[in-house]
Amino acid sequence: MVNLSLAEAQRLIVGHSSALATETVVLEEAAGRIAAHAIKAVRPVPAFARSAMDGYAVNSRDLTGGAESVSLRVTGEIAAGATDLPRVARKCAVAIMTGGALPAGANQVVPFERCQRNGDLVLVNSPPGAGAFIRARGTDLEAKQTIVRNGARIEPQHLPLLAESGLAEVSVVESPELAIICTGSELLDTLDTPEAGQIVGGNRFLLAALIKGAGATSRDLGLVADDCDRIVALLQDALHGPSQGVITTGGMGPGNYDLLPQAFAKLGIRPLYTALAVRPGRSTMFGLYNNKPVFALPGPPPAVFLLFHELVLPALHAMQGQLRPLPPLVRATLTTAVTLKKTGLLNLKGAVARLNTKTLTVRPAGKNEPANAIIHLPPSRKHLSAGEDVFLRLCAPAFF
């Protein structure tokens, strides 16, 4: 089987990752979910003309005549939320608080700062300006105006508009679940004390966190030793269970104890690729079992992090109905030189990106330093100098 490029593999994965069914959720559960269709306002926002300032509701015609200030009689007050609204008669004013509904007879609000109150009279020092300091009906949203586009993520900032526009629940795409299997006889649970030759299996926690961050859920099937029968049994549980996909780590190399390819063959998992022309990525696989995607990643956690973002994340986004499943590559400037041991393949490297004023900069992440980006280093270059531009994919915000 020919080694695919990373871009070819991504297109293949997205093409075999169909959007799941839709479901209805209440607003409290909507943030972070993907809109199943365009979500539109039921009613305009605001639903009524309201004051944008604490001040006096007046009729702008009473402020004409050339006088620098006009004395008006205060005939009432409107608090935010009040529904019994006094009418503003000519030569009169009604005190109104921010958010209060504009009463009949008024077409302007004059802020308190431009007025002088003296008993039942108020001296208004403001030029006429119909509509001043008023939020007119529908200025934020018209009825049937789109709030969230089809296939877009519902952000926390959307929720006030959704609620105010009359929506108590919205239609979203179901969140996928991935079953996690970590292979390797050397792996131990965190409560165990490792002996020489053993390590604590941390990929299960890394993957669970990455999957959660992608808006999906996970089902941890635990650790399994390098035993083909035990691996097959655990894979059968994953493939026939409720999860929409399976992700494994380890067991994909050329060694005698790398048994996942053998287990996949026994179960009839159809591989669509078994290696990629990318480093890391030569010990990886993507396949299907009854249209259920199966991802096999290498064992080292840094490689799992990189390949999850490049291969698994686009599938999760596509399964949630996102219209652009793969975040785009962006250009950034290296702040330190990068030297590679090998060339000939696209190299992925965890990195730290920063937005400094108008420039996005990047450097390789230090040992044990969390990365928020992945640099794509071209196969033809062994050394890149500080100041050169590179392409990268952001994994987390770079605004530091």
C-alpha cells in the first residue's frame, strides 16, 4: 500500500466521517455544540424600543426653538422591566432607566448628565435628536435573522441572543463517542508502582482530554498487553459497542510484539492506509469496520498529540457536522532555528505560538512544555533559521 501524504490522508478521513443524527438540547447544554441547521431569531431583539441610558424620555419637538436649555415637567418614572408605562405629554418628561421600555409620546432620551433636576421640573441641556440614546426594536436582530450558521459552533456569546430572541432549545448534531484502547505489556495503571521496563500508561488520559476538547466523549476500555487474543477481544467490545469510532495507541511498529495489524486483520477491519509520508506517522493506520472509523496511532504521547490534531480531530469535526473540519494552516515567523535529524518527509513538531502585536511567532516547544501549535516543516529542508516563515496549525489560542 502506497504511503499517503498527510493532506491525502486528511481528505480520506473526512470523506469517511459522516455527520451524525441531530438532537434537540436546551440552551444550558448548547454551548460548544454544532448547529444542525441555521438557527434564526423567533422575534426581534430588542423586542421593543428601550432606553440605552439612564435619563429622561422626552419628545424632541419640545427641545426646539433655539433655547440652549428647556424646562420640562417630570410626570413619571420607568424602571427596567416596568410594563405600566406613563405617556409622555408635550412639554413633559419621564425619568427612565437603562433598558426601560420607551413610552408613547417620547422619541428621544436625554442622559441624566445633561439635565438638572429641581423638584418636579427638569432643565434639559441637550439639542433635539430624535432617536438619541434609544435602542430601536430589532436593532440587534430582526425576526428570522440567522444567529448561528449551519455547521457552526454555538459559542457562549450566542446564548443571550438565542434566549432573548425566543429560543429555549436548539437543534444540534449529536456528539460522537470514541472508544480508547492503549496497548503495550509495559503499560501500568497510575496506581501501580512501575518496575524497570514498565511505564505508567498516560495516553488514555491525554486522549480523553483531547476528545473532550473536540466536543466529543470517550469510553476508556483500558490497557491491554501485547497479546493478540486479548487485543481482539477488546477491539470486538469497541467495534460492537455504542461508540461511533475507535482509537488505539501502540502496537503498530514492525516489531514482533506489534500485534495490532494482525488483530485488525482477524476482525476484518479494512485499512485505508497503513503508513503516511509524514514524521511521526509511519506507524499509523486508518480503517473502517462497518463504516465505523478506526484510528491506530503510535505509542509515544508527543506523537499521539500531533497525530490526533492532524488526523482524528478532522473526523470528530466532520461527525459533528462542521463545514470546515480541518483548521487551516497559518503562517508564522520562527524565533529560533530548527534543525532536523532527517529529511525527505513532512515533519510535524509541537510548538509554542505567540501573537505579538501584529506578528504571529512560533518556536519548537521545550521538553515537557505544552504545545499550542504544530509546525509543518517541509521535507526538503534540514535547517531553518530564525526569522524564516513556516506554516503551522493552531491547537489552542496563541494570544499571549
